[in-house]
Amino acid sequence: MFSGVRLSLAERKNGQLLSLAEAAKYDIFLTLDQGIAYRQNLGGRDIAVVILRAKSSRVADLEPQIGLFLRMRQDAKKGSVFFVG
């Protein structure tokens, strides 16, 4: 797992990040962007998209959703979209 910031991709939009992750053969694209499913065509993608629903991006607010994500990640199939939280 790598973050966009760690990979020097912070200035990229989710659509670009999604395409880059897919091209790099990642299995899952994990995001906090609630609207990505409405702004991007996610059907037929060669990557699963998991959207974390949290009150904020603070670690304390994300911890419960990360635990849920870790338990369900094996169910995330390419081309699927999951909401966690």
C-alpha cells in the first residue's frame, strides 16, 4: 500500500490517480472521496475502488473504517466499488 503523497502524486486528481494505480496493477484504490463514484466511470475498471466514509480524515475518525476495510479487502474484486463505514 502506498499513499499518493508518498509517491509524489499529491497534486493529481482522483481520476488520474485511479488510472495510474490501475496501470501499475494495484488491486485496490482506497479513497476518502465520497463523490468519486459519481464523477468517475468506475465500471469495467481493472481495479477495485474502496471509499471510506468517515467524519473527517483524522486518524481517530479513520481507525474504525480501516479495521472494517482490512476485514473486507479480500472481497474487493476488480471492477467493484465498496463503501466502508
